[in-house]
Amino acid sequence: MDEDALAHVRNRQIGFVFQQFNLLASLSAWRNVELPLCYSGVGRAERKKRAVQALERVGLGDRLDHRPGELSGGQQQRVAVARALVTDPALILADEPTGNLDSHSTADVLRLFAELHDQGRTIVLITHEHDVAESAQRVVRIFDGAIATDAHRNSKPASLASVR
């Protein structure tokens, strides 16, 4: 694929949740969430509608107009999760998505990921947190750049794939 085709796939098929959020400080939460839709050519009204829905889905419907500096670390991470969800991607790549969340918010995000997986999305979650990894149906442990273990579980409460 050429660069344009790769960008198209990244924008429409993959949602990214970064460890350091990568939110733009000058934009409100909903504006940060709508950014992937801007690159997709989605109209302004539809972008806002979908951004608001994504923020409500992660429990931030009351923080739409707050900038990142006005949000806690956990709230900023949930904005980053909403941004990953707004394009309705088939694959979500999440790097330590619960690292800055309290236990309640962590459980909410893991439930949301499980729901998305049940809807047919693939979730790849990188974590150093044992309890987060144990919520996955498959855990691949990497040690010194090589796969150390690859464990599948038949019955787990959350249907996620986790890499740590």
C-alpha cells in the first residue's frame, strides 16, 4: 500500500488509545474526539453528534467543553478512548489505557472494551497491570522482545486480547 492507502486504513479501521493521551490542549474534549472524523471528511454536524455520543459512552457527557488541562488524568484517558471509538473501528490498539484510571473507571473501560469485542471488534491491549491482563481471554507475555507465553482462556468475564 502507498502512504495514502495506509493513512486511510489507520483512520477508518483502527482506533488508537495512547498511553500519554495525545490530546490537543487548546481543544475541548468533543473537539479532540472529533479529529479522526475531520480527516475522514465527515460533516460538521455529524462529527459533533458522534463525538458527543462517544464521550457519553465513556461517562464524560458532562465534560464536553472542557479542555484537557481542566480534566483529571483519568478523564483525559477516557477522552482518548472516546477518540479511538468515534470512527467505529474494527481494531482498537490500546497502550496502557487504564494506567491513569481508578479501579472503578478501569472496570468501566474494560467493560466497554468487552462490549466492543462482543460486537465484533478486535481489541489489542498492552498493559503491565496483572489484573487488567487477567481480564482478557488471551494473554501474550513478551519478555526481552520475544513471546514468552501465549495463553487462551475459554471462559472469561471480559473478551479482550491483552499483550504485556
